[in-house]
Amino acid sequence: MPDKRVRSSANELKFRDPSQARALAERLADLCAEVGREPISLMHVCGTHEQAIAKYGLRTILPKSLDLIMGPGCPVCVTDMPEVDEAVVLAEDGALIATYGDMLRVPGTAKSLADAQAEGARVEVVYSAAQAVDLARSTQQEVVFFASGFETTAVATAAVALQDDLPPNFSILSAHKYVPPAMEIVAQIPATRVEGFVAAGHAATITGWGIFEPFVERYQIPVVVAGFEPLDILAALVRLVELIRDGTPAVSNMYPRCVTREGNRVALEQMWKVFRTAGGRWRGIADVPDGNLRLRPEFGHLDARLKFDIDMQRLWQLAPSALAERCICGAIMSGLASPSDCELFGKECDPENPVGACMVSSEGTCKIWYQYGGRPDL
Amino acid sequence: MMAKPGIGSQTREERVTLKHGAGGRAMRMLIEETLAAGFLDRSTEEIGLAALDDGAALRIGDRWLVVTTDSHVIHPVFFPGGDIGRLAIAGTVNDLAVMGATEVLGLTSAVVIEEGFLHSDLERIQRSMQETCREAGAKIVTGDTKVMGRGELDGIIINTTGVAIADAVVSDAGLSPGDRILLTGPIGDHGIALMAARRGLGLEGELRSDVAPLNGLIRRALDAANGAITAMKDPTRGGLASALTEMAEKSRVGIVIEEAAVPVTPVVRSAAEILGLDPFHIANEGVAVIGVRPEAVHAVLDAVSSHPLGRSCAIIATCTDEHARRLILDTGIGRRLLIEPEGEPLPRIC
């Protein structure tokens, strides 16, 4: 008699149903044949999508003519070296840095936060901005929340910044990024030839799908908002190729169970109350106008960049890692190269000793390839 | 071997880290390149260190003496579903059993205790060892005791060695294309229960380690198979992915795993998904992987399923001559490689 505690199906959730997945894959193959040229290059801009694609082996059932590229979809990966340097300097100068676990090993110019920690600096992993505030309440030490993430996470930081009676020893070093401008940058790179974008469902939950309308208008490239289960992703790809076949660039929401046109108004209001967009570099990719979220002047008292004099010159005098110069994370995140094109991948660079940020984060392309064995022909 | 340069420091000397003890690729490299160096004689038909199997099998006349040893350290010492005493007995009994040696001649027990360890805890561990021995039909025949200063170790270490005589031994390297692979029970219970207990995840009520002696269950499998069992292994540290990787590499076959067929309890599946962990990478202490020639697979399945520890036994995989030495996971939707973990799997942090 089978053990009642155990249900053997790994795919019992309806968004993981294999027979529906096969039906969608067949539909996708038919549509690609109707388009009739190859490759059809599509880009998703979210590490969670890449995780799901790799985990469920979706690439093995996609038509050969479809090239699904992962773009700059990992906020940890695009955190620039000088941003890491700021956190390292603050930690070395005696502040307690509270940050998300993925940020610890992201290499700065000369060292990572993990290196600083090994040398005696205090770095604490937190799961939320609110937890960083709790830390500040429990100590006299200056606590700096090194905040990373796209708009999905920025709203949580904003909610904390808007709280009354924050402890005076709490401040925020924002490395938050804002996705929509980065899609424009990628759309403008001629070599990528992206014909359609799969947009991240969780970010769109906040911003609403309406935010992509001006983009579609300007670049005449369709955008489909997708969820994170395998059927969500396949359905979004089907919709995207339909739009390409019909020559009707538009925004399409294939994640209606979470995403609305307007998004989460309360969260957006809070986010824009606290943050403004600013230009700045996304690591390895480009300067992205409006691609960074920085605290507004009204929140200057919480801004670690104003509160402290952060002298990064001393780090910049140290020799950068020679390996880092051979890292091609930037090209990978722009969709121009694969991890297998990198001479460091799996050799000098692995999750234990990451050279590039893409090998650090669970949303980084290189880490995901390492974890799931790349894209062999199975 | 040249030390691998780390980030920020090109000259950092390589040291042993926790990942070298986690049962994954790093541990195997450490053993092969350092600890077993000089003892890797492959010229004999006996199973020795070169085989890197669960234990050794030495010829005595026309029978085999099977020996295995294991040091047990675990935090916390008492955990949902078991304790270090039960683990120390079951772990060694199971290493013997998966080599085909299901009747234990005797066990040794060497205990290293930290100064200050509670007497009552020691008694509790001792009772647990006795009880597990009774379940396994085994007994401790000799032992050793040391006490070390406070802070010189974390609580207690128990080493057990097991010896048994077997008419035939089963290695972990005998798979051939076409062989089917049975998994005797659900995976992930032990590792997830430990992680939940360590981190206070609030899931502990439903999560229990599977730690148990499997020699009775494996005896049934061997009797039903009539010589058709080609390889066995217990997927402890490193999880099912590491155990199957070792079997695929040593047997030079590919293994195609049907994900939907692999038993995982709903609570372990949910906890793993929340923590960002893969049940295939999580340690087990009460299940075995059994490779069987196709004609005998249903007989073995029936025999194992009739044992209380084998009620959710399932056929999970098939060996192929394609993709030799690799694990292919059929997710029901598509296919991907299944990679063994590098070191200890850590819960996702953000």
C-alpha cells in the first residue's frame, strides 16, 4: 500500500501541468513556423524567469528557431563596483552593514563585503529592510542598510523609510535599480536584435503593465508580462510570437491573476515619495539614464551618502583582480554572450569563488547555468 | 595541485572548509586527491579505498568480510525523528547493508565527549543506540571513550565501525544500460528537518528525520532479486543527486530520472521550495537507491514495498548508454541536467 504521506507527482500544481505545457510548446512551434524566419530572438529581463526556465528544462521543448535570451534581470548582478565599494568603506570605517545575503560576495573594485567581513568588519545578513531597523534599535553602532533590488524590493525599503521614529543610527545606502529604462538600453543595442520582451510579473505587480506602453510605442517591440510558473512562461512566449507574427507590437498581460494596468497604487505612491530616478552605471552593461533609485532630498537624513563621508580612493588605489578584467558578465547580461563563451566559467569562477556578479546571485545567469548544467542538447 | 586564487587575494592558501565535508563534489576531490592518496590500489578484485565505495569488501575464502566506518557529528544532537545515537548505529548499518552485508557481526563505538556534556544526555544517547541496535539486529562489541576540554569540540562525536560477512557483495559501480533504479522512500526528510530545527522555521511539527537502519529492507530486496541487483547506495550527505552522480560516473552510464516518480512528502516539498533548496541535494538517513536489472524490478519493488520503511518505494530512473556519467532529469515538461551540489546547500537568503 502506498504511503499516504507521499504524493508522487512533482507537477500537481495546475501551472506546472505537463500535458498543458506540451500543448503550449506545440502551439509555439506552429507559430514560429508561421513567422518563418530564424532566429526569433526574445529577451526576458528577470532572473526568476531564468531560474524557472532552467529548473523545468523548458529550453528543451522550445522550437529551435526561437532564441530566448536572458537580459539584465538580476539586481545583484548589475550593482556596480563603486556601489559595493561604498558599502565596503562604510563597513571598514565601523558601520554595521545590513544587507541581503546575495550581496555579500558581489566583488567590488578590490574586495567584497564578505572579504571585509573576514577582515573584521561587521556585516549582517537581513531578510528585509525592517529587520535592519530592528538591528539599529538593538545597538549604538551606526547601521547602514545596503539596499539592493528592483522596484519590487524598493517599495519595501520605501515603506520603512516612511516610518515614524526610526532610530537615529539607521541609514540607507541605496543600490536599488529601476527596470524600464534598462529595457530601452537593451532595445537600442543593435547586436541583440531583440524582437520581443518578456517582462517580469512581480515588478509589474508594482508598476502595472501600463508602464510598458510608451516603450512599445517608441520601439515598436511587443512586451508580454509573465508569471513564474512554467505554464505562465510558455503562455507568454506564445503570446509574444503571436504579436510578432501579426506585426502588432503591443503590451499584453499574461499574468492577470496578479498584475493590473495601474499596478499597486499605494506602493508606487510610497516608492516615488521616497525615491527619485538617477542615471548611473549598471555593471558591465552601460550607463542607464534613470536606471537607479536614489533617496529624495527630503529623506537626506536617512541617506548614508549624505550622512557619511565615504572615501573610496583608498580602495581604488588597490590593484583590482586581474581575473575580473577577463569577466564577460556585461556581455552576458546584455544578451550578447553565454556563460559558455567565458573562459573563466566553471574554472576560475564558480559560486564559491565568483569573479563576476553573475556567478554570485541565485538570479545570475552564470550561477543558474552552473546549478543546472548549462544548456546541453538533451 | 596549484592553489586556486580567490577574489581580492591572489595568494590565499587553500584550506579545508566546511564544503569539503558536505558530501558533494568538493569532498570527493579532497578524498581522491589528498586523503586516499597512496592507498588507491586498483589491481585487486576486492573493494578497497580506490573504489571510494560505502565500505570495503575483503576476501575470506569464498566469502566476503565487509567493513565500514563513520564518524558522526550533528547539530543539534537531539533532533525531530532521532538523535546522534540512532544516527551512529543506522549510518554504519546502512553502509554495510548497501554493500550487500545485511547481517551485522558487530559494531564498535568510539565516543569523544566535550567537558561539561550532560550525563543525562549521554544516557539518552546510549538508550537510543541500544534501541536502534535492536531494530537492526546488531550489537556493539567494543568501544573507546575520550573526553576533551571545553570548546575543543562541539558536544560529542561518535565513531562507529561495522563488520559483517556476506556471500556476495554489491558495489555502487555495477549499473548497466537498461537497469532500472528504485528509491526506497521519500527524499529530503532528514536534511530539511535538521535545517528547520536549526533555524527555527516553525515547520518542525511536521518534519521528521527518516534516520533508520535499512538492513532488513535491503535483505528483502536482495532475496527477491535473485542476483539481479547491480548496485546500491544510501543517499546521505549530498542527497540523491550526489549518490546517483557517483553511481553514474563509476558505472559509466547515463541515468534518466523521472522527477514526477521521485517520492517527496508535501511538507518537505513546500519547505524546500520556500527555502530555495532542491530536495535532490538534501541529505537522507533512511532511504536507499537500488539498481536492478529490468526483468527483476517489479519483484524487488514488491518486496521493498512490503517493508514498513519501503511503503513509498518507487521506480525513479533508467540507465542509458547515452549521456554517460551524467544525470538527466525529466521534469515532465522538459529535460535538464541534474548536478550534484558543490558543498552544503544553504537556504536562499533573498
